[in-house]
Amino acid sequence: MAFSSDPLDELVVPTGTEAEEHDLVTGGDVLVGGRSTVEFGVRGRNVLAGEGAKFGGSIEAEGDCRLDMWCEVADNVLVGEDAYLGERVHVGGELKVAGDLDIGDDVDIEEGFEANGWIVIRNPMPTIIFLFMYLKHLLLIGEEDAAQQLISEVVDDDTEPETEPLVVPRNATVSDDAWRVSTPARIGDDCRLHGNVRAESISVGTNGNVFGSLRARGDIAVGEGTRIHGDVTTRDGAVALGPDVRVLGDVSCSDLELGPGAEVDGSIRASGEITMNTTERDLE
């Protein structure tokens, strides 16, 4: 997992992520910034959440789960390896840990907990806070290789992650109704998401489905074969729709680029240029 900037400065939805009825499911890690709200449960490999993050369902982590102080989880927390809970974390269901449990003061677990390994009661979260502070410092001084090594050691000691993590920036809200961030948003290929996406700029990969609208201050790009079940709107930016994209709503932007076979079911409002790319097949 390579970083060239603050790892929490962008909403990242990796390839293959699905928003199911109650859970956000991804094959990689899940990183949630402080004071963010994720109204889904989450299922992934390792789950790390910053101070004051809230989850509206369960957490299921195949590897480790690290929750900073004041985090809230509405339902169960199920962990395949080790768990680290900071001060005043609240778990609305039960906590089950296959490995070791490191737990801070005044943690409230409504339905009890069990761990197969060691149980240590203290406050482990300053280590997590130090990790992010140190990582940010390394990036600011240009030590990207050292930052890469640090993340690799903490997230996965032995192997390179097979997929990039799902990243929810600080102070974000993710729900079935809307994904709201003040940063850029990047959605991978083959994703299936519910909710309107609101971000600084938006990039959507190929062959996905977004059951909602896209709205950004800057540019919006949608990859080949993706369907947007709503409007695509930018305040100041351009919109690029790749081949065979279908927008089941209106498009409003400055410049608009339409790839071969791209369709807009609603109206188009473009204050600048509209470019339609064609292939030899289209011309025959």
C-alpha cells in the first residue's frame, strides 16, 4: 500500500466493494478517520478507526481490529486475530476475539466479551495516535519509503496487501442515503454502492453501479460500463463519461466528454464544450 500524502485525505472505495443491506464489504483493510460516522456495519481484513468514530452495525475483521478512544459500535465486534480498544469505547453487542485483547479504561461492552489469547486492561490507543502522527511526519519530510515500511509492518507483517484499503476520511458520513466527504473520492472497479456521493472531486471505475447521484465541486470521471442511477453534477468542473456509461438522470457541468456508447437519460446542461468521442464502429 503506497502513500504519497496523508492516507486519510481521500475517500477510497477499492475495487469489488459492495454496500449490502446492512454492511459495507471489502476484501482489504478498512481505515476510518476520527469523528467519522459509518452507518453500515463493516467487513474487511483489518479494521482501524480513529478517535470518536461511529459504526451503525457490526464490525467483522479477519485480522486485527483497532478502535481509538470514544469509538461507538452499535452491534457486535468479531475479530479473527487481535483487538485493541481505547478508553471509553462502547460496543452495543458482544466482543469476540480469536487472539489477544488489549483494552482501555471505562470500555462498555453490553453483551460481554471473550478472547482466546491474553487479555490486558490498560489504554493501548496512544500507540495508534503516535502511529498516525509519525506517519504524517514522515510524509511531510518526504520519507515515503519509511512511511511505506511503517504501514506494511503495522497492517501486515509478511505480505503485501492484495487490495488497497477502504479509506473513510476524518469527519465523513457514510450511509445508505449519502456518502459525504470534504475530500476527493475515488471509487474502484466493479463496486456496488447505495447512496448519493458528495465530494470535492469524484472518480468512478469501470463496470460499477452507484444507486444515487454524484455531486462535486470539481471534476467527475466515470469509467467504462458503469451505471449512475441519478444525476451527475459539478459546480465548477468537467464531466467525463467513458464508453458505454449510462446516467439515469441529468448531467450539469462546464465541459462534458462523452465516450462511445455513453448515454444520458435526462437533460444535459454544459456551460462549456461538449465532446463526443466515436470509434470506427460508430462511423460505419
